[in-house]
Amino acid sequence: MPRAASTSTPEAESSTQAAMRAELHSIREERDRIRCELVDSRAEVADFRELQTELARARPRIATLVREMACLSATLNRARARAHGAPHP
């Protein structure tokens, strides 16, 4: 069976190939940009997890300090009351 003669010219093929190359280049640039975003996002997630861990460690210490401050505040209030001649509770 004879093949149909190609009606496309070398210029048209070259233009099509150039357009395909440009599209491929654009797709690769987008892929690279998205990869960079992914790397940045992963770094942010790692930082967030580290901060969550630090916060989890700090919470018990903060609770202890709050209790100590409440105790010291009560002691200070009693001392001030005694200094002003108030009766002991």
C-alpha cells in the first residue's frame, strides 16, 4: 500500500518542534519550581514539628513555675499582711 505524501514542510515541522521544546522547557521550569516549594514546605514542617516538641517540653516547666509563683505570691501577701499588723489567717 503506497504511503500518502507528507504535506508538512520542514519549516512547519521545525516550528512544531520548537513549540514542543518551548512547552517542554516551560514544564521543566514549573517542575523545578514545584520541587523547590516542596523542599521549602518540608523544611517548614520539620521546623513546626521541632517547635511542637519544644513546646511540649516547656509546658510542664511552665506549669511548675506558675505554681511556684502562686505560692510565692501567697507568701508575700501573708508577709505584707503581718507587716501591716493584720491577724494571721
